[in-house]
Amino acid sequence: GMERDYARLRGVEARYRLLFQLAGTPMLIVDAGNRKVVEANAACPPVFGLSAARLIARTLPSLFDEHDWPALDGLLAAAIGAGEAKGAVLRAAAGETRFLVSAHFFRQEGE
């Protein structure tokens, strides 16, 4: 019944959180409405020069070089339109590092 479904969903969420944290690829979860970081995994701090805790509530554009904001906007618009967008090469605001960025758009409980 419903209880079993909830328990299964909690198990899925726990596994997803573990994979998110263990991933060697830096991953941010961002609110599409205000573009603020909701979660950052353990691979993010070396790239962005901020602890995972300090990344929370930062706006996504603030983490990238301002010259790359148009490309970031394009990436996000494409992700919202198609569900995913791959392949913008962006520079972090914190240094000279350029890296390939992809974006995935997903809805959660109507959000």
C-alpha cells in the first residue's frame, strides 16, 4: 500500500543522495526559478573555491565568469526546453579553469 510506496521512495532518495555525494563530477542542484544553488556535492569546492555549505543559496551565474553568462543562459534555456542540454565550455569565477557543463531539468512534486 501507500506506506510501502513511501518506504520504497525513501530508499530511492537515499541511494540518489549517496550517488550525488560520491560522484567525482561536480554537481549542483539549482532552483530553476531563482537560479540559486539548493545542493552542491563534494566535488564542487575545488572547482568553485567555496565549501559546499558556502555554495548553498549562491546564484548560479555568480559562480561563473561574467563573460560566460550568455552561454550559461543559453544552456539553461535549452535544458528547460528540451529536458537536458550538453556542452557549454564555461570558466569558473574562482579561477582560470574551463570545463564542460551540461544541464538537466527535472520537476519534483510540481516544482
